[in-house]
Amino acid sequence: MSGSSDAPEVEPGAASVEPGRSVHLLSEMLRVRRFEERCVELYSHQAIRGFLHLAIGEEACCVGVMQALDPEDAVVATYREHGHALARGISMRAALAELEGRVEGCSRGRGGSMHLFDAATRFFGGNAIVAGGLPLAVGLALADHLSGRHRVTACFFGDGAVAEGEFHEAMNLAALWHLPVLFCCENNLYAMGTALEFTESETDLSLKAASYRMASWHVDGMDVLAVSEAAREAADAVRAGGGPHFLEMRTYRFRSHSMYDPDRYRDKAEIDRWRSRDPIDQLRVQLVARGVLTDADVERMESAIADEVLDAVDFAAGGTDEPVADLGRFVTSTPGGAT
């Protein structure tokens, strides 16, 4: 069984983006990719346990959107959120320590892979519940709206969330109340192992959002420059009082849904077609061809990222487990004594 097997056409965009910013986008995508590749190794050695959902192939989405956000904006993500956390400014050390359950992790080791959280960067977490972040984003945006703050709440979710009731409730309330939310749908064509065409009668998800009378459009989620430009346009409009906006980023995950997934629901040829449009390779080739970077520059970039990853690995390995005496911390007792 396979879903939509044709990669979306490359949309025009972003050749005008300044060289320095393009190099930054490449570096950020490489950081996310190399971090998650190392997570695969650590998982195989049981340094990381539990669920692990990777976004290898989807890096253009998180990296592109984050460029449009200000420090005071809020970010709500899904359980596939390592890249979002890194691109938002959470350190590799804090992220990897969290994945390994260390107290030094951004959620004190209590959240793990699906629950990265960092108040300092206003990263309000991964969420293990499909569509669970959508109502939270609406609440954050409502608070900003009522307080007169010109902030944006960026809410990331996958195409599978569109089938949930929370999606429609969130879309409706955000539109009714004219809330400053940027809805970022990472449409990778599969809700776990079920193709989009078998879960949605209308597979153009931007049309669903448009039915709630909000500005919405789709963008090539394998082109970080196109995502960056679209996100900037949408975020600026939201910040200026334009109400909620919706971006459908058409992307693809190269690996299975999770480390436990045998990935038998997709044709290898389909995966290979999408791999040919790897967002990192596309941008690297473009920048080298334009003379913005040399192969030696890319090698130096890779070397610096490798050092950062190794430093995070050493930091997490040397971290501490939560003392048993602290396991009751943050647990509130009721007047009757029950917890």
C-alpha cells in the first residue's frame, strides 16, 4: 500500500535570499540531520529508550519556519520535534540529555524524546498526543490576543492531526476569535502507516483550512528557501493583526514512523524518488553552484557540527539520573492525601 507517490513540483522561490542566510539554513538543517543520525546509533545501543520519532527528510520545515519567528513568539510542536527544538535554540546538550533521561535535559529527563520543553526559548513542548498541541496553541494565542501582545504562536502538526476533532475545533476558534496563530502542517503523506488518500476525502489540506476563512496555502516542504519565505510572509501577516494563517508544507520522512515501525506500507521506489529531492542536498548543490560555498566550506561546516554532536554525546553520557528521593517532585497531593 502506498500513498501519493509523486513528489510535489519545485515551487519557485527564494533564489533572492541573501547568501549568508542561505548558508545559515544549510548549517541548521545539517545540525538537525546529524543529530538525529547519531540518535539512531544511540538508540541501537540503548542509550536512548522508549519511543523515538525522526524527522530525517523533513528538516526544511522546522528550519524554514523558525527563521520567521521572534524570540518572544511561542512554538508548539509534535512528538517528532527534535529538529524544531534545535532550530528554536535549545542546545544539543540539553536535547540529547533529555532523550537519555538525564536531569541535565531540557525537561529534567522526565519528558524524553516526545516532550522536549524549554521556557527560555518559549518552546512549549513536543506533545505525544496527535493534534494535542493545537488547543494549547489556541490558548497561548488567546492569551496574547487578550493582553494586546503582538506575538505569534507557531503550531506544528502532521497530516494525521487533520483527522482529529481538535484540529477542527482549533481552526474554528482561531478564526472566530481572529487569533495570532501560524498553523504549520507538515504533510508527509502518512499518518503513521496509513496513506493520506485513505484518511482524507480532500487531500489538499490547505483547502480544509481555507474553509474556516483563514489565509492558507501550500509550499514545497523540501525547499527550505521556499518554506522560509512563505513562513516569513505568513508570520508577518499574523503579527500585523491578520488573524490565523495556515501553511501546508508538503514534505516526506525518509525513515519509518518510529524506530519500532518496519515500514512495510511504502514502496522503496517512492522513498527513492523523494530522497532525490533531499532538502539538504538541494541547497548544498545550489550554493556551491552559485559560488556561495565551496566543497571545502561544506567540509568545515560538517566538521564543526560533528564536534557539536560529539560534545552533546559526551555531555549526555556524563549526565545524572534523577535521585529516587526526587521522584515525587512536581506531584501535587490532594487534601485527602491522594496524588
